[in-house]
Amino acid sequence: MAKLDQHFFDIGYMDTLSAQQTPIHRLDPRAKLITSLVFITTVISFGKYEISALLPYFAYPVFLGAMGNIPPVYLLKKLLLVSPFAVMIGIFNPLMDRDILINLGGMSISGGWISFLSILIRFGLTVGAALTLIAVTGFNAVCMALDKLGTPRVFVVQLMFLYRYVFVLVDEAARMVRARSLRTFEGGGSGIKTYGPLVGHLLLRTMDRAQRIYLAMCCRGFDGEIRIVKPSKFGIMEIGFTVGWSALFIFMRVYNVPSLMGGSILELIK
Amino acid sequence: MHMADALISPTVGGAMWVASAGLIAYSSKKVKDDSDDARIPLMGVVGAFVFAAQMINFTIPGTGSSGHLGGGMILAILLGPYAGLLTMASVLAVQALFFADGGLMALGCNIFNLGFFPCFIAYPLIFKNIVGSTLNKRRLFTAATISAIVALQLGAFSVVLQTLFSGISELPFDTFVLLMQPIHLAIGIVEGLATSAVVLFVWKARPGIIRSVKTSAPVGNISLRQVVIGFLAAAVVIGGILSWFASSNPDGLEWAMFKTAGTDDLSNPPEGLPAALANVQEKTALLPGYGFKPNKAEHAAEAPSSEPLVNTGKTASGLIGGAITLLLAGLLGFALKRRKTSIEPD
């Protein structure tokens, strides 16, 4: 969470990306959400020493990103930024698991290194899929999909409210941080004594804002029930997308595609 | 502290999803039944506040580093357990989707670790008991600090268990616990200080906010037993569904064996009820065949016997195939990317 400003700046950028008009963006959000969940489930269901069979799965995020016009360098940078936890836990695998699993022309590779690499690939796949999902769908559309798929309305509304106001409040917090640093020298004013009132004021202002929002909602006829306009349809495109990709994921789960390809090429050479 | 997709198995991820979905459904119902409409915008905006507050740092006394608010405990204190859990879950969902903190499959774990413990354990059992019926500064401070620490300790322990049951990481239980708990004790103290600083300020400025929540949010009669039973049931069901899938999967060694043996026995996994039951039983033991010490010995014993099977030829075919796959994926990207109008971050 060190680069939080950068993160929030990213939310705005992701929002811009999700507002594009491509065939992928136009798909019903439910199709993309369900397909991404199938994708993640199949990816994490592999055994821990699996590497080669995981590789074809990169086709999905690459397809979404390319069709949805998402800059790949940006996504990769984002992936690297958030990798610490998986890497930190994964790096213990080579230390703990030293059984030799593969002998490659005299070089022995222990199971730990293989499972570590596997963790990194899983990380890239799952996080990449989640990021491209949001970049080609948009947060509000994901919320609509959740609503249509039966998530409690209160929670969906909560997500949409949070997303709407996160921009406002983050700007406010950024102004406070800037004001504090302008008025102090060499990190002064950053103690816990200042922190409490600073964040406390932000909280009080937030609650006042919530009250104003509530009153404004009441003025517009809010009666405790939230109504969401959902102009979406699950057509032939959506069915094709969901079923096609899911079938491919399961196929790649059952058959190790790279190994098959590599094997047949070796056969050809012979 | 966020659990990651890369470290969990579908059984653990799915079970935690079911548990968290249940918590969300239950809390949603409670919040809906609570006829206070003003709470709906309040929850949303306070959720956004948690993000904003994370931008404001403070220096940790005695060290050079800085800390910020985590969220779970202050949400429980300000909004009560149900609204607090929903708000924390929404914060985690946004973090998972936008910041890739954790992941979609691990979201269930994260909601449980960072939402359930502060809202349903630390808040009712610790915070409320310490604060008691009469509010004062010292009690509020102690309650907020201790409950934040305990919530984080429980959450960290839960991360250890989830990682362990998933069997993807090799870290043995005791090492992992010794690694996680002290780190999260330090983080918890910082979090506790930050939480109590904010709570004390709010109490001083507008005591009504703290008091009204404290009186108006009774914690319902959730029995821990029901939660545990529901959770176990979910694990059994999901484990059962996924086990056929997992068991028909040749992992590294089995795959090599199948290739050399030249039989496609593995594509026809044993069928029928006994096999299914055996699978369920295997999975419900929550010990996938790998990752635990006793099994590792087996694995080690197994490895040499199958060593001739993992010959260089097989590995080469894997490597060649892998390289081609990656190349194809890259080409796919280029082929599909017709539009050159890229959007640059300004």
C-alpha cells in the first residue's frame, strides 16, 4: 500500500479504459464475470508442480486485453507492483522442498523451484484476469452483473456507493495530506497526535456528506428500496463467449496442451 | 495480509467463498431489516473513507516507518457488526478488482480474515466487553487497541491455516505461524493505535456517533457452532464436487508416468459410487496428497522410482511446447490488437 496515490490514480485510468467501445466491452458483464471465475477456478485447481499446462491459460487475459484495447505494458507494471505477498510466501518453497524433480541435461531442478515458478504463473494468470476483467467491463457493470446473479441488493448498492464516492474522498484526503506537508518541516506533524484529529475530521466530514446524500436521496423519492436500471441482455454472443471459453479452460485442464505440442514436434523431428 | 489466489486451492477458496457469501447474505438481511434508511448512503461513503484514510500516514513512534488505518475494526466500531462487515467486504472487493490485492478466488478468504474477525469476534466479544456500559476515554482507548490487535492476530492465523490446507506453499505450519503472528502483532499495535486515535477524536468531537452505534447495534445470536457446521458442510460439498476434477488431473509426476506408459487410463478415471466416495473422503480430510510433512516423505520415496520416467526427452517436449504456447499467446495479442489508438495515462 506504499504507492497508494498511484493506485488511486489508477482507478481513474481503469475507469477510462473500461469506457471504451469494443466488442468485448459490449458483452454483457455477466458473461465476462462468469467466464473469469471459471478461468480462475480451473487455474488454481492444478497440482502444485504444474507449469507447462498452465501456460495456455495466458490466452484468455491476452485475448481480453488485446480485444479490449488494454495497454499490455500498463497491466504488466500493475502486476509487478502488487506481487509481494505471493512472492514472499512462495520463495520459501525452494528452501523447504529440495527433492529433485527434474533432471535437465545434468542440471537438477528441485521441486521447490518448480512449485515456486508455478505460484508465480498462477499469480500472473489470476491477477491478470481480474485486472483485465475490470478494465474491459467497468466496476458499475460488474456490480450490475452481481445484482443479476443474485447478490443481495444491499451489498450491490454498497459497492456502487463506495465506488462513486471513493474519487471524492480520495481527493479530499490528498488535499489534507498536501496541506499537512506544506505546513510542516521534515516530517513534522506526522505523529499520532496529529493523525487522530486529521483522520477524525475526514471521518466527520464523510458522515456529514452521507447525511446530505441521504437527504438528497429522500428529496428525490428514496423510500429505502434501491432501483437499478439494467439495460443488459444475455444473447447468443454472451452464451458463445461463456460456453466457448469455459469449454476451452476445461479442455486445457484435462489435456496438457504444450506437452502435446512439444511431443508431436519432437516426433516430427525424428 | 491479503491472501492471494496463487496460494490457495479451489477447495479452500470455494469454502471460504461460501462462508463469506453466507456472512454477506446474513448481514445484508440484518441491515435491510434495520429500518434505518440513512444507513445505506452512510455505509457507502464510510467505505470510501477507509480508502481515503489509507492515504494519510503517521509516523510510528520510535521507528522510521509509517502506518495507516486498516479498516475492519473502525468500521465495526462506527457502523456495528453487520454494516461493518458489508462495508469491509466492499472495500476488499474493490481492492481485489482494482489493486489486485488478493484476487477474486481469494476474496472469500480475505472477507473472512479481515471482515469476520473484527466484526463478529473482536467487536462483540472484546470491544463491547471492555467498553462496558459507561463510556470513557481510557476504556475506549483500551478497547479499540486490544480488539484491533486480536482481530489481526486471528486474521493472520486464519491466513496460515488457509495456506496450509491449500498445500501450494511448502512452509511448515510452525515456521509459518512464527513468521506471521509476530509480524502481525506489530502491525496490529500500529493499527490499534490508529484506530483508537480516530475513535477518541470522534468521541470527543461528537460523542453521539459512538454512543448511538453502541446502543443501537445489538449483536444477534449467531452461534459459533452454526457457523462452523455451515463452513465444514461447504468444504465437504465443494471438495466432493472438485475432487473428481482434481483426481483426473495428472500432476507433474503422474503425467510423465501416463505419457511413458502410453495408456490413457488416466483419461478414464475410476467411476462409480465407491470411487466417488473415496474421492470425497480423500478431499474431506482436507489434506491434498501433497504439502504435508508425512506425505512429503512418501513423495521423496516415490521420486527416485519414477526418475527414469522424467527423462530429458519429456522435459524437452514440455519446454518446447511451453515456449510455443507463450509465443502463440503473444501472437494472438498482436493479431487481435488492430486498433492503435491507445489511451495513455495523463
